[in-house]
Amino acid sequence: MLIGTQTGNTETVAESVAQHLAQEGHSIHFVDLADAYPEILLEYNHLILATSTWGDGELPDNALDFFETFLTLAPELSHLQFAILALGDHTYDPYFCKAGEIFDTTLSRFGAQKAFSTYEIDAGPTREDIRGACYWSSQVCASFSGEPAPFG
Ligand SMILES: Cc1cc2nc3c(=O)[nH]c(=O)nc-3n(C[C@H](O)[C@H](O)[C@H](O)COP(=O)(O)O)c2cc1C
């Protein structure tokens, strides 16, 4: 899981999701985007990317360096299946959950395959949102195919 967050809401949801998936027996590597390099995407074949949106449809600050390097490296990601967990607020329409869309489009452009529809949280997260995200993440993992990671 890669986490883009500015004030911690996304991290809160993502932590619950990670805990939930661990209880289901999945092995999770949980990484703040501020600590991640795009090369990490070559080491895994399943990705849940969780991100909020800031400004008018912009990425959260902790994702900016990662994203810039990602565009420069333009890695070939045909091995990667992904799903997006996006937090936003409809009062920012037409930029609702735009950062999630940006990651979605860019991962797809580099060959990654979207495994499941995006889960959007509007102006939350409420407990119900978090429960929904956990349920969604189980469906995401069920939709991932079980091929081994390309580099072990
Ligand atoms: C200044 C500001 C700008 C925002 N811009 C957007 C936006 O363009 N689109 C959107 O969907 N949500 C926007 N939001 C809502 C945040 O994405 C939402 O509050 C989210 O839960 C923050 O998550 P985080 O704490 O993980 O960063 C904005 C919020 C603030 C305070």
C-alpha cells in the first residue's frame, strides 16, 4: 500500500484497511509516499494506492516528489495490478478525488492494470466509510490474480 496524505485522514483509513487485510492473512507493505521511490513498484505486483486531494485537484504534499520522479522514470508496469482508495470532498467539484484519478491514469499509462473500481470517500472518513473501505479492500484482493512478484 502507498499512502498520500496531508493531514492524516487517508493514513487513518489506510491503517484500518491494512489491519483488516492482515487479519485476512494478506502480507502488506505499508509505505508513506514521502518515503517511497517509484522503483518500489517494480518489486510488487499488487498495489492499493490511497490518496487525498488538495488545492484544486492536486496531489497531497507528501506525494509530490514521488510523482515527479515517477513521471521522469516512466517505469514499465505491465506486471502491476492496482486499485485506488481516494479521499476528497464534493465541495471541491469538479476536482472531487482528482488525485486518485491522476494516479489511476498515470499507472494505467505506464502499463499497470486496474483490478477494481476506485473507492471514494466524501468529506469523511466516518466509521461507516472505514468499514466500507475494509470491505472494498477484501474485494480488491480477491480480484488480484495470484502471480508471483517479478523480482521474487
Ligand atoms: C485546502 C483544501 C483543499 C482541498 N482540495 C480538494 C480537492 O481539490 N478535491 C477534493 O476532492 N478534496 C479536496 N479537499 C478535501 C481533502 O481531500 C479531504 O479533507 C481529505 O479527507 C484530506 O485527507 P488527508 O488528511 O489524508 O490529506 C481539500 C481540502 C482542503 C482543506
